[in-house]
Amino acid sequence: MGHQRNYSWEFKLQMVQLLEKGEQNPSQISRDHHVTRSLLYVWWQLYRERGEAAFVPTQAFQSPPEVDRPQNAQEHIAHLERLCGQQALELDLLRSEVDVLKKVWHLLPSNSDTRS
């Protein structure tokens, strides 16, 4: 039974940049960094679709600092609308990531063997 490993966004970005350079083939990168090729391809596809934003930590989606909070009702409404827009973008991003993962789920080695 394998265990699921969590990779940092910096690591994912580094792997994709190695793929983009083309100096090593995906199999070599996979062996050198102990990551499956299929996972590398998932990250690479995400990178091609969204660039570095595909790996940005969730802190990038947080609301602006307290000093940027609105002073009156009209500014407050505009601020809340911006927050809703940011959350909608984050939700779209997460939904598209789930869609990509669903498409490649059956390609992952841990899911290729049949279980009853």
C-alpha cells in the first residue's frame, strides 16, 4: 500500500521548469527526483494551462491587508465584490484542477492495478 506524498509548490515549479528546458527527458527527471512520470505530466499540463499561477500557494488568494479595508459603505461593497471575484477565480481554478486530475486518475500507477 503506497502513501501519498505532498510536494511543495516550489518543487512542482522546479520540476516543470526542468521539463520546459528539455535538457533531460521526463523519465530521467522522474528517476532523479522520485516522482512518477504521470504526475510530472499532470503538473506540466497545469503549467501550460495557467503558468506559474498553477502552483501559487493559497496565500496569494487571501484578502488584501487590513490597511486596504474600505472606509465607507460604497467602498465596503466594492471591496466585498472584489473578494467574491477572487473567490470565484479560486473556485474555478480548483474545479479545473479537479477535472484534470479526474482525467489522469486512471493513468496513475497506484490506480492501474485492479482491486476488488
